[in-house]
Amino acid sequence: MPDLKLYARKYVEGDRTFFAVSEKPIADLFLESLSIEGFTERSSIERHLYSLHKYMYDAESLGFLLREADFHNIQTCSFREGLCPDLKRIEHRQASIYLEALK
């Protein structure tokens, strides 16, 4: 899932190239990049297909929720690195957080 901490840092740094080259204000680019329902210009059809995020997390907050759900051995991983054998086929966004956990 998108890494809220990374996106927030890029926003504070004013790194427009991280989000996209656009004439829009960087705040708009930041909110659109999070793909949170209600902040994008996507069609209602896409919204109903669950393409928009309902929540945003960083590694700490997601790890907390995993522990609350009785997961253990929670590890932060890098892009396309971890125990899952098909990560190169599954993971496509580098600006994300990657946690693995066991139940």
C-alpha cells in the first residue's frame, strides 16, 4: 500500500516530480496521489470498483494494526523483496510500504 510517510515527506519537500509534472498546486497532486476516495477526479465507476484507498498508513501504524489482529514476526521489506515467491509479478509501485507478517 502507499507509504503515507513517504508521500507526506515529498509533499513537505515540495518535490513536484515525485507526484507528476503538472500545473496543479502541489497540495492537489499530493491528495490525488494518495487516491483517497473523494479527493480524486476519477469516475464514479472506478470508485465503486474499489480502486481508491479508504485509509492511509505508514509502517508503524500498519504494524500496530497487524499486531492487534494477532499477526506476529512483522517485518518491513523492500520493493519486490520478501518471502512471497511471486513478488515481481505482484508489486508494481515502489512508493509503497511492504510488511510481511505471520498469523
